[in-house]
Amino acid sequence: MVESDEPVGVTEEQALDIQRIQKRLDLLDQRLDNIDTMVTAVAERVMSQLITVNVTCPHCGKMIEIALVGSQKPRR
């Protein structure tokens, strides 16, 4: 028996599957871009303000205050 090395043609069903995968990847890319935009906007707002985080130590019960200061928003 001789095996042929000819490429197998893409069936119509496979072509539709490929199109669906491409569309889903495009939607995922758009969602990631939107998330990036929101995170960047929040980071820029935070960098221009003082943020204080209060944490209670689970061992001794003391309050720990952590202050974050940003002097300027990041530039691209």
C-alpha cells in the first residue's frame, strides 16, 4: 500500500470551526483591551492621590497602617 503525501483539503465544517475560533479570539482580544483600559485608568487616578490601607495583624490584633503616595500619573 502506498501512502499519499497530498494535503487533505479543508472541509466546509473545518472552515466554519476555524472562523468561529477566530471570532472568539477577536472577542477575547477586545475584552482584554477593555480590561487594560480600565486598569490603566484606575492606576492613573490612584497615582494622583494618597491611599491608606489599614490591616489588622492576625497574631497580635494591632492595626497596621500602610500609606501609598503617588506623586504623578504614569506616562506611556
